[in-house]
Amino acid sequence: MTSTLETCANTAARPASPSEGDTLYQEDTNQIIVCSNETGPVWKTYESNGELAYPNGIYTQGTPYSITTQPDMHYDASRINGADESGNPALGGAVSSWQDRSGNSRDADQATAADQGYYQEMGGNSGIKMPSSDSLGFYDTNHAFASGSDGMTVIAVVTPPAYSYYTQIVNAAAGTSATPRFWNSAGIGMNGWTAATLNNLGGSYSASSYTKVNSQVPRIITVLDGDGDQKLFEGRQVGFAGTTARTQINIDNYLQGAWFLGEGGTGGSTHFGKDYTKAGGGIYYEVIIFRGLLGYTVDGNGDLNGGEMNTVVTYLANKYGIDADTVYVN
């Protein structure tokens, strides 16, 4: 006896009036979905082919990579519309809105054409490449953390530009600033040697100990910063660790400004498109931003070996074909 599972091409093609228990294979996401409530309707993921699952996200369970913490924002270049591949533009097409897949609807927008990145695919991975300019190219999330946060965790998969002299990757403007500045923001930056930096809640930055990292490969960069716990990872390997005390008013000040992908203004350093007469601007593949410190454990060298942060890094490494245990040094 043979059986056939009905299919749908994408989210838009799902049945409008299913019955509870109806099961489909969705072709663009390689997932099996089950109607759990015919009023709405509400679809639940049964198997998601290695995607990240968390509360209120596209995937909530049934994947090898499940965490219990919902991100504040999650941008995935394979799903420009925040849901599936149906909203991805043609190769080279401009991206005016990179929509949030976290379930919080905090989209990263850019209405000015000159500041918009464009969609591309490299090595089977979808990305948004930023304009090659010192002063152009960023997205504004229009979202700030609420007061009382205990810190931040930011995880980004990027290929940095060919040369990055104090460039911003993902940053929150301090509460006293309209846009981030390299010396007055929180998040991830790059210094003049294309090494990652933790732009921290003290208004300065801490550079990775990997000081000459090859910029022209996709990399997983993770920073977290809270009261008494600051970390910067390249893949699973720790690049900086600190335990500086933070006051609540200090944390709130630096995390209550809008978050930007790129700098967001002429704040004294360059955007992620900086190319310095070399080839190409930076590329974003995926960015995940959490209010608070994502749980993690480390081994004797301080490198990731467990916890929810390690789950996210492992998901990203497998998705983008990155060796998370190697730092690519020139």
C-alpha cells in the first residue's frame, strides 16, 4: 500500500480552510506542518529539517536546534519576508525591509534606495550585501529594549567587507543618541584589523584576541554583555572574556536606543559596506538579538560546549557550512 502526503509550495499556498489534523509537506521550507486549530488556522511544525525553534517563532518544536528563549529580533536572509522564500527578491534586487522572523514583528527597514542592501546567493547561502561606501548602507529596526534588561546577546553570521576600519555590524544607539557611535553604543563592531569587537555597555569596546582574522569568509560572531559577564566568541572559540560590573542605569542607557544593522548615521566610523577601494561591502546572512544573556557553558579553554548559545551557534554552523571550531587567521 502506498500513501501520498499532500504538498503546498509556500505559506501563501496553505489551504485557507483546513480541518484540524490536516498534514502537509511545505516545499520551500522542507517542513511537515499540521493544522492544530482550524479556526485561524494555526499550523504547527512537525519536522523542520534543521531550523532553529523557539517560542512564538516559525518553528516551535520538532527540530534538532530548540531553545526556550524567544529572540527580540531574528533576521534571516533566506526568508526576507520573515516567513519563507516567497518574498526573496531576484538576485541583485534591493531589500527595503528585512522582516523579523522572531514572532515580534520588529522589521529592519530602509526607505532610502542608496542605503539599501541587495539580495545575493553565495555557496548556496542567501545574503544581503551592503553598498560599498563609507557612509551608506544600514537598516533601522526601530526597536529598543525595555528598561530593566539584564544585558544583551547578539549573534551574527556575516562576511565582513574587504577592509573595515572601525565599522559597525549590529549596534544599539545609547539612549542619549539618535544613532550609534562606535565609542557610544552596544553590540558588535569590527576594528581596523578586521577583528570582531564587543561594543560594550561601558561606552567603549573590547577587541577579540584574534587580531588578524581573514575577513573574506562567512563568520559566526557572538557577543554578550551584562552585569559582570562579557564575552565575545568567534564560532565556538572565545575571543574576549571580562567580568566588569554594570549598573542598571548604565545598562538601560545603552540598550534603550534603537537597534541598527550597520551604523545608522555618521557617528564617527564607517558602515558595514566599507570597502576602502577593495572588492565589495559586507554581507549579512543571519542576525539574532536577545534581550538578556543567553545561557551557555564553556570548557577549560573558555570555548562554547553547551547551553542555548551553543545550540544557536551549532545551528548556524550547520546551516551555513561554517567550521565553528576554527578561527580563520591571515
